[in-house]
Amino acid sequence: MSLEKRLGAATRDAYGKALVELGKKNPNIVVLDADLSKSTKTEAFGKEFPDRFINCGIIEANMVGVASGLAISGKTVFASSFACFMMCKSYDQLRMAVANPKADVKIVASHGGISVGEDGASQQAIEDIALATSLPDFTVLLPSDEYCAKALVMQAALTPGPFYMRTGRPKAPIVHSENTKFEIGKGVLIKDGKDITLIANGLLVFEALSAADTLQKQGINAAVIDMHTIKPIDTALIKQQCDKTGAIVVAEEHSIWGGLGTTVSRTVSLLKPVPIEYVAIEDVYAESGKPEELMIAYRLTAEHIVEAAKKAIQRKQL
Amino acid sequence: MKKASIDELKKLAQEMRKDIIVMLGKAGSGHPGSSLSVIDIITALFFNVMHHNPKDPQDKNRDRFILSKGHAVPALYAAYARAGYFPYEWIYTLRQLGSPLQGHPDRRKLSFLEASTGSLGQGLSIGIGICLAAKLDKKDYRTYCIIGDGESNEGQIWEAAMFASHHEVDNLTVILDYNKFQLDGPVKDILDMEPMEKKWSSFGWHTQEVDGHNMQEIVDALEKSKTVKKQPSIIIAHTVKGKGVSFMENNNHFHGVAPTADETRKALLELGESREEIEEVLKR
Ligand SMILES: Cc1ncc(C[n+]2csc(CCOP(=O)(O)OP(=O)(O)O)c2C)c(N)n1
């Protein structure tokens, strides 16, 4: 791929930094972790504000219950672990103690997707977005790079109610800049185009930009959206791009079930349907391997997006 | 499998410590401290206490083993490799794309693993289910399960503990790897589990406490656990995280960080490997 890849901080690092900044501004913020503070990056907040940080231990379900109690007593609570444990171990607590009372709990869970790498399937969340979007009143976020992650954390802290944000383990390629305007619920149209729209989030945003670059050389003009908010989805932007380009590829580091692809296809089906192709993890758990190798093996690269884009464009003619 | 003597077990454990270091040094990621702390227990189980047959891994009467603290899996792979469940050379592929040796135990890749673990807190419940199946089928195999002390933070461990004693699951031996550390630091600072023995005995378990690096004590306690009736049995093994490699012992940096090439050489030298052999192995 010809597009230059500039690696920035991992989105989990951006979260850790943003938390410390938030802690300085807002004495009402409390942070919880479940014995993964070195990995989720809440450790820095804990060092700076030990009174407002609890490393709860390996007790995710209890942690979410405690977060709820703190939140309904007036605190803004951030709670972190790996995405798989966070969502799967404490789902009932997220349902009854957070979503139900609309508690001001921000779940920020790291190690989303298969780019976790060598630790293998047990640590790789591929179903977290599906679980999170299924919870009423949850806002669901998946930032692409450090700028995006920081902006979303800062806004989430100011917005009452339950949030789920997935962060990633590896360094994330920079796809935005300091000047990019982010707004929860609004996708960022990074590049406009007329033939097809590539809608991506997380690490796949860079792959989509890279795919657009390749497509351009082949005479196909692709738009690229960073859809960092999966819920509520940016229906207006999707409508605009459907009307303009008439075909879509959705690319995400998540199972084909219940992620951004599902959300976009539902949105489009209620408008004027256009062909949609998906670049996502098929209905399987992945395995150990280097993150880059896994992204290739599980078909999550720019090449796969290019392939999917051509298919979608072909289907326009049907 | 033929029972190894205590001396043979000690020698084997030392060799398997080397296996762990080689595996993790080559893989470049993984959990050396957590693996070294359970290796003596795993050696005793696989080469003395458990009835199993590498030539017939699915033997219906085999004893079952579950590593609930799945991140220590290099210790388990060392045992399976040396017992002959798979070619020894496979250990050089740990954590590589396509390798059956996943970063955490994965039954999809190695069918003789009784459980896929890596999400802490789950293995014990699965083990209890296996014990109940044995009773239904009137089989007299036993199930062994290793859990961590940090892992014992999890509520599910205590649900399992209550359940097992209520149902008098006496064909189960749990070994607690009590190395006093979890991921972010000492257990007593994060979520103190003391009084550990009282917790288990008050949950209705038969308890024993041993030095988890004293082979004779480990084997004796495992044997004794087999004789306990109407009660599940736990052996609280006091261990040292990183045991056997001086710079890893009680150094929680090595919880989840693999040794560098230099550290790998240093560790293998300490474990008694010759310089030539080390360079040879690192080339593989
Ligand atoms: C449910 C769950 N939460 C968090 C983790 C991440 N994690 C892996 S090892 C570990 C610490 C385990 O401590 P312990 O059981 O004492 O084992 P040790 O490595 O100290 O031997 C943690 C928190 C996990 N694997 N599963």
C-alpha cells in the first residue's frame, strides 16, 4: 500500500492520558480497574489520584455493581478491564445496574479485536460491540487513533449516562489531526468521493484510507468515513453518502454479527437500500499470532476492502 | 504412564523450567513468572499422580486436568511435550500464527485439553461438571484443577466452592498456586485473600497446606487428597512466582513479560544448561 503509515499512540494510551487530564479538572471522577491497570492504562490516574482510584481485583461483575453505586450517588465513574472480560463477565450488571438506571458509568475496555495478537482467542474481544449496542441507552464508541480517542473520552465525561468505549492494544496509525472536530454521534468524513463510501472504525479506518488510495489509482473515487460512534449511529451522514455514492463497504475489527456492519445495514435498509459489502471477522474466534499477521489471516486489510469495494460497485449495476 | 520417583520428578521439573524459558524467550511474549510457579505441581501430577496415557489421550478412564489459570500454559505444554502428547519441537512454535500451542489453552487446537481457559475463574466449575459426570457414569477417574490466588478474587471460584461441597464432590482435587502475586501487584495489596485456609475449610473443603516447590510434600498431599471422602479437596501450595530463576523470583515484572534474548541465556545458564546447548536451542 502506498499510503504512508504514521503510527501514533495506542488508543488505550490516549485514554490513560485523557483520564489524568480529566482527573485534574474534575474532582468528581472516580476510576475503577480489575487488575489490568497496567494494560488498560488507568495506572497513571491511580498514581496521580490514589483516593479516587480503586484497583478492585479480578472481580469484573462486582466492579460494575460498585461503579453503579458510585454513579447513582453522584460520581462520574470510569471502569476498565479487557473488553472481553468487561462485557462478558459483567453483562448482567451492565444491564441491571448501569443501563437500567442510566447510571453515569463509562466503560472503557482495552484489548478489543484480534490485534491483541499472541495472547490468542481468550483475550480477543470480537463480540463486545454487539453486546454493548444491545444495551438500551448505552452510547457505543470505537476510536481510530489517539486524537479521536482523547476527544471522545473528554466528551463522554461531560455527557451523563452509560457509555461503552473500546480501545486497542497496538499503536494506532494516525488518521486525524489535532484540528479534527469530533462529536459523539457524528461520523468524520475524512475523504469525500463519488463512487463508493467506505465506512470504518478503529484500526480499519487507516486500512480504508489506504484502500481508497489504491482504488483512486484504478479510477474509483471512494469516500472514507471514520464512524467512531456506533450508537447512536450517524443516520444523516449515511443517508448523504448513500445518495451520493450508491454503494457502501463497512470495515471493522469485530464479528460480522452485531457490530458496525449490522448497524449500518439496518440504517440503510430503512432508507433507500444500496449494495453493502462487509470486511469483518467471520463467525469464528481467531488465534495467537502477530497482530499484523492476524489482520491478514482474518481478512481485515486494505486489500480486502478494495476487493469488497469492487464487489459492491459491481452490484450497483444489478 | 509409569510413576517417576521423587528424584526423577525433581530433575524433570528442572528440565521443564528450561522448556518454559525457551518457549517464552522464543515467543517473545507470555507469562514466565506464572508458569514457573506451578511447574513443580504440574510435574508431580503428570509424571506421578495422574493416570493418563499419551497414546490414548481420550481414554475414558483417564484422570482429567484443568489449568484454570490458563496464562501459565507453557508449564502445561512442557508436560504434554515431555509426556509425548505431541512432538517436542512444537514448543518452539508457541504463540505463532498457525501453531496448536496457543497463548492460552485452546481445546479447538489441542483436543486433549479438557478446557479452554484464559478468562480467569472458570476452570474450577468445568472441573466440577466433569466430576459429576464421572459419578453419573460410575467411573473412578479423578479431576485435578489448578487455580491462582489472584484468580480466586473471582466470585465464580466461590460459587464453585460452595457447590462442590454441597454436592460432596470428592473426586476432585484443587491445587491453589498461592504465589501471593496477581497482575498489578501483591494479592494482599489488591484484594487480600487471607485467611485463605479458613475460607476453604469454612466452605466445607478438606484442606492441606504444602510448600509448592517441595516435590515430596506435593506428591504426598496429592495422594492424601485421593483418600478424602464426601468432601472436595484443596491443596494450598505456597509457591514463589518465577521460582527457579533468581531474577524472576518474586519479581512481578515477569508476570506477563517474556525474557529478552539476554535474559533467556542468563536464565538457562542458571538452570544448568551449557552455553553451547543454549545457542543451539536459540537457533531452532
Ligand atoms: C477474567 C480475567 N480478568 C483478567 C485477566 C487478566 N489477567 C491475566 S493473569 C492475571 C493475574 C492472575 O493472577 P493469579 O491468579 O494470582 O496468577 P499468577 O499469574 O500470579 O500466578 C490477570 C488479571 C484474565 N485473564 N481473566
